[in-house]
Amino acid sequence: MPTGWNEPAICRLSSAQRHHQRSRVIMIAGLMKRRIDPLWEHAASPLVGIGMTPNQVTSGGLVLVALSCAAYLYHQSSLAFGLCLAFAFTFDALDGAVARRRHMSSKAGGYFDAMADRYQELAVFVAIGWVADLWAIAMIAFAGGILTSYAKARTAIEIPIENHAWPDFFERMERLVFICALLVADGFATAMGAASPWILTGGFALYALLANATAVQRLNRAFAMLKRADAKQP
């Protein structure tokens, strides 16, 4: 039998398998979201009780991140910075929870939240770059996050897309957890007398690598979507 005879079938099978894997990831992510959202909505009760709007919660989170970054420039404690950021970043989930609880979800609110997220990341990377003198890594890390976001946004200009169809590896939530854990680990190492500049440098470099790998992953996904859309055109 000619070796090329079954290549189309293999390609189709591979494509079907990839689609099945993506569907499973999306399904699992959706299940986790349905389980976690009620917890955030319960945690948002005090904010709902005092009448805060989703945009006010988003603004509050942005201010807390900015203050945490400014304080880090002064005290230069990775442990304190990581813990402060972990608290400030909870507002990323609470603004959506407040929106659902108060039935105030809106496209304008989602846009404002996304823009605030980018400024939060920029502030964090500027602070780390300044204190640890890691400007090159900070720039590369920020580029990875921005390009990951832009890959989806630019695709939405070309074709209609669904927000949940992008189950990529190192998205914003993973990035937030990673950077907070890295700072806390660096702070604990310093407190235990095992300080090493390579903890923060190596961890931050890994962050930058994963962020840009995810940007490339998303670029490939977007390119495949656009090629399929082109193929359907007469």
C-alpha cells in the first residue's frame, strides 16, 4: 500500500483528536468556573452590601495594586509585596462577582476591567524591574502577557469568536498566581537566611518564557481559526 494513501485520514484523525482535547479542556474549565463563581459571589457580599458597583471594585483593585507597587519601591520586601498583590488581585474576581450579584454586567465594564488588568501588570513589572534591576526580563514578560491578550482581541476584529474557546496554558489567572507565589518564595528564602538573587531572576525568567510561549500558542490558535474562516469564503 502506498505510504501516502492514509495520510489524509491520519491528518483528519489528528485534527479530530485536537478538537476533542480542546473540547475537554473547555468543558473542564467551564465546570470549574461554575463551581468557583458561587464562592466569589459569596465573598463579594460585603461589597454588594455597601453598594459598590463593578467598576468601583475594578478601580479599587487597580489602586491597591498601584499602592502595593509604590510601597515595594520603598520597603523592597518580596514577601510583603507578594502578599499585598495576592490581596489586591482578588478584586479581579470580585468585580465580576459584584456584576453578577447586582445584575450590572456590561460590555463597557468588561472593557474597563481588561484595560485595568493591563495597567496592573505594567505596574507590577515596573516595580520588579526597578527593585531587582530586571528591566529586560520585565519587558519580555510584559510583552508576553500583552501579546496573549492582543492575539484574541485582534482575531475578534476579523471573525466572530467565543471567549471560552481559548483554553491556553499560561493565562492571566495562572500568571497572577505564579508571580505572587514567586515573590512570596523569594521573601521566605530571604527571611530564612537563604536569600539568592537567582530565585527571583530565574523565576521571573521562567514567567517570561511561559507568557511568550502562551502568546505563540494563542497566535497559532488564532491563525488556524482565520484560515478556516478563509476556507469557508466563496
